[in-house]
Amino acid sequence: MRIAERAGAQPMPRHGARVLHYAVFPYSGITALSQLDNDLLLRALNREPVPRTPVWIMRQAGRYLPEYRRIREQAGSFMALCQNPELACQVTLQPVERFRLDAAILFSDILTIPEAMGLGLYFEPGEGPRLKHPVRDERAIDQLPVPDARDELGYVPDAIRLTRRELQGRVPLIGFAGSPWTLATYMVEGESSREFRRIKTLLYDRPELLHRLLSKAADSITDYLNAQTEAGAQALMIFDTWGGALSHEAYHAFSLAYAKRVIKGLTRQREGRHIPVIFFTKNGGLWLEAMADSGADALGLDWSTSLGEARQRVGERVALQGNLDPCALYARPETIRTEVARTLADYGTGPGHVFNLGHGVHPEIQPDHVDAMIEAVHELSPAHHEQR
Ligand code: CP3
């Protein structure tokens, strides 16, 4: 079985090196391309029984991997890498080839949408993303275009099609986008922010204007995610990285309401399968019950929330993904193993858990430590799924 093999031994064949056989199964209309060797992620997201807990990690393709840094240098810039489907595909596959992961996530960024809206995305070394033309007044908001996900953003579905071909059904491919609120924070602030001074001024002084911006963002994101599903994404994740910065009332009105609207507009069936949606509000632990009613199949949790308590609160409504503190990966491998055991025990037994970090892996983490985490999940999680 391919999933039992140690990944990393095989260099990735160049695109086009393999011959694909599109054998059509009689009567079903489903091609061999849609068959999965390892569908643990999809089963866990649907809360179906699995023999062990599937594992993938946020930002699994990134700077902590030397092979990523090489391709990144070759591409010249981060956006050039995202916009080159061949290279984006290659980078997406790197962690899947190196580790025993149960999913690939498309290498891209949530800021592709503001970039396609013409806001001029660039990265200041060591400072994170910046937008040259943030939207801060009525005119800018009303003139903001809703980009065509199959045209201006066509490099994303292209990268998905290519990656699906290269994956050959080894593991499912996850597509993603930012939430409307999280995208709006970048669009208004023009950079990563601590206090969200500008967008919160807008929220309190001109709520109707912020609603207009969020509506446009929601429409763009819905179209973008549907284009990803159409191209072959087998699960979707919505990153609401900054929802946790809002007050209780504002979270419901300005973040959750628009995430719900996106989820409602998504294509949920493709290639004879349900397309599960994972919704992640960082620091959203207070609102899990409301998030569980968002229409998502699973909630991503950061490390500030207990998986066990979250499970009691959401009941059978959604699966849970998370939630090891990424900083635990700085520790020794034996400590990492203990932390994996603790995380698995916190969730308890039975289906509905996808192992992940509580946020993206840090660039300074050693790949061996990531391996220790993944191997510990493989080794320790079957005991949490034994049939009685
Ligand atoms: O998970 C994966 O492997 C897929 C790739 C992925 C990236 N960004 C690659 C990336 C995903 C899912 C994202 C989402 C993203 N991007 C979010 C939401 C998730 C989260 O982390 O909260 C946000 C807020 C962004 C915006 C963004 N893009 C930031 C804050 C940064 C980091 C800037 C820095 O220098 O650390 C980026 C750039 C980025 N996106 C990098 C990667 C690998 C690093 C850029 C580089 O290689 O130079």
C-alpha cells in the first residue's frame, strides 16, 4: 500500500512524466482519477469511523523545509511562486513526499484575492504581507472589482488540476481561502495588524460601509472556492485568522455571518463525493456552538481550547481539527510525542478528529521534529479508534 511506504524516498517525477489512465467505471461516470488510496481525512471530516487519526499541518509547505527554500529562491518571489502552477504544484507535493501526511494543501495564499482586485500585494522581508492600495473610503470600496476566479485567479485552479494529476490519488487535496473578515482586515489595514485600528473604526463608525466590503469579499471568496472545487479540490478550509480580535457581537455580525454566507454558496458535491468544509477562527473558542451551526463539516481549533471540552460543546454536529501548539515542535522529539499523546487523549476515542497544529508551523522548526509529531500520530492514534 502506498500510504505505508516511507515518503521522501521517491523524487517527484517531472510534470508529464507519468501516463494517466482515465478508465471510466461502467455506469458510474466516475473516472479512476477520483479514486483515493488514502481517504482518512475525508472520512474523519465526515465523522465516519477510521482506523487511525489522519494528520496534516497548516503551512506544511513552507520555509522550514530546505527543498521549499530552494524552489522559492528559484521563483524569485513568494507571489511568483504562487502564480506559477508548475512550481506551486511541486511545492505542494514536497511535504507529502517527505512525511506520512494524510492530505496535501494547495500551495497558495489567502491574499491572492486582494492581489487580483488590484490592491498591489508585496512582501516586505521580515515584515509580512503589504498592500500598496488599501481600501479605506467609500469610493475605494464601491469601485472594488469582484475578480473572476477562472480568469485573473486562473493560476489557482490550474495549480489544483496539475497537483491532482501528480498526486494520483495518494491523498486528498485541500483548497482554501481566507474568511471575508480576515481578508477585509488586510484590505483595509494594508498589512498585518495588532490593533486593527482602521477597520475597527470603520466597523463602529460606518458599519454599512464595512458590510458592503464584506459582501464583495464574500462573493469573491465563494466564486474562488467553487473554482477550486471544480478544478479538483476535495476538501476546503476557510481561514478566519483574525476573527478572534472581534467583540462577541461584532464576531457574529462581521465575521461569522459572512463566513456562513460563503459556506452556503459552496458546491458541496463533486466526483460522487461530499466536499467537506473546515472552518477555522483563530481564538474563536468562545463561539464554538455558533460556529458549529455555520454549515461547516469541521471546526479548526487553536491550542487555547480543549479538544475534549470542544467536543462536548459541539456534540455530533461537526468534526474537530487541531490543536497542538506549534511551539511544542521546538521541544525534543520525546516531548513532542508526549504532547501528541496528550492531544489525542484530550479528544478521546471515536471518529471526528483530524490531527493538526493549532496554527501554521513556524519557519524555524526542524523538519525532524515535524516527522516526530506525524509518526507519533501514526503510532499512538489507532488505540483511540479500536472497535469494541
Ligand atoms: O498550509 C499550507 O501549506 C498552504 C499554504 C499557505 C500559505 N499561506 C503559504 C505562505 C496557507 C494556507 C496560507 C494562508 C494564509 N496566508 C493565512 C491564513 C492562515 C494563517 O496563517 O493564519 C494568512 C493570514 C496569510 C497571509 C500571509 N501570507 C502571511 C501572514 C504570511 C507570512 C509572512 C511572513 O513572512 O512570515 C504570508 C506569506 C506566506 N504564505 C508564506 C507561506 C509559505 C511565507 C512566504 C515566503 O516563503 O517568503
